Amino acid sequence: MITGIDHIVIAVHSLSRAVDVYRGLGFSVVDGGKHPYGSYNALIGFADGSYIELLSFYEESPAHPWWALLHERGGGLIDFCMATDDIRSDLAAFRALGVDCGDLTGGGRARPDGYEVRWINNKVGGVWQGLIPFIIEDVTPREERLPRETAHANGVTGIHSLSLATDDAARLAGVMSAVLGVEGQAITDDAAGASGIRFDVGGHRLDYLAPDREDSPLAAHLAGKRAAPFSVSFRTAGEARRFGPEEAEGVRIELV
């Protein structure tokens, strides 16, 4: 069963610049390490057990599933991962519903201290990418994958919600409802000129939103063929704030 958001993925052209940007936004950022398939990352961990992965590439990796999302679709908030306590059953459930899910494969990275973090996960492809989560199961202890620093100058304690832009919220909601075993809640977002369906899972929210107006920012997002995740909000014990894409490496962020 899926238990909540594990992490979100933000793809950037310059990892060092992104680290500076997010530190400037009040986040504590730590070096994550290198993957053996051309990418490397920095991490922002939260008290609720979720985290942000800032990801870039240290060598040309056109076969990497996120390479084109960065170099052809602009990067930014490109994907999200959800935690599960039964990865094989959840993978089978997604596939039974027609989702383009890759096989479970081994992943890993070498931390700066030399520790080899290992896990298994799938990838989601085609029209489903960035809308349906990929899922993960740890081989090494999960706490070894997570950043140990979870205190932030901006007071953020965890992920509140993830908004996903789509032209067909009902179809996606049907998939997520079947896998999660819960019904979604119909929602409207007047500010975004959108409506859709919300799921609450593990203390996090997933909002599948479709534009209702031509001037909706979601309509522009979809027309620009950007990656499906539209925005993310974080819980904070500090000041409520918003950061636009120009301030946060292409990501719309709200602190609530």
C-alpha cells in the first residue's frame, strides 16, 4: 500500500547554482552523492520524512529517463516518488490499470562519506510520467538515504501538497483511487482557474487539476509541454510565502 510522498525531483542544469538558490530560500541543502548512471544530486530533508531531490548530470546521459525532461522540456519540478510497504503489489496494481510502468530495477548512489545507498524502484513512462508516481523500496536502511539535517531557516517541516497539471483529471483520479483504495475529493482552485480531484495520503495531498479557463496558468503549463507537476507547497512553522519559477529554478513553491 502507498503510504505517502517519499520525495519530489527537481531537475536543474547547474547543481551548484541550485544549491545556492535553495539555500537562499531558507532551505538546508546537503550533498547527496553520485549515481552510477550519470546523475548526481543534493538533498533537502524534512521532519515528516519526505525530501526534495535536486538533480543534475555530471556527464552526458541521454538514455537517462530524466535527461530529456531537463534538456528538452525545461526541467524544474519533473517527477515525484511515493513510498510503499508492498512495492510489487502496487506495481502490479498500476500495470493492471494500464499505466506504463517499468520493471523494478536496482538503483543507488555513493554518498560523499563513501556509503553506498541502494534501493529498488520503477519508472513511469509515456503520458503517465510525472502524473502517476514511481515507487521505491529501500535495500539499505531508509534512514541512510534521507538527509539527516531536517531543520530549515524558513521553518519548513514537510511537504503539504503537490499539484499536477492534466487535461484529464478524472482518468488519473480513477487510477489513483483504485491503487490507494480511497475516493478523491472534488476541488476547485479559483486562483489557478482550475478544477480537479484531491487525494490525502500519509499526511500529504495530491491535487490533479485541469484548467477551466484559457488564461489559467495550468493551460499555459500544458501548452508549453512542461513536465506534469505544476507546483508544490510545504508546511512551515515560519512565514507563509510564495516563490515563483524565476526564483526557484523553475518551480512554483508555496509555504503554508
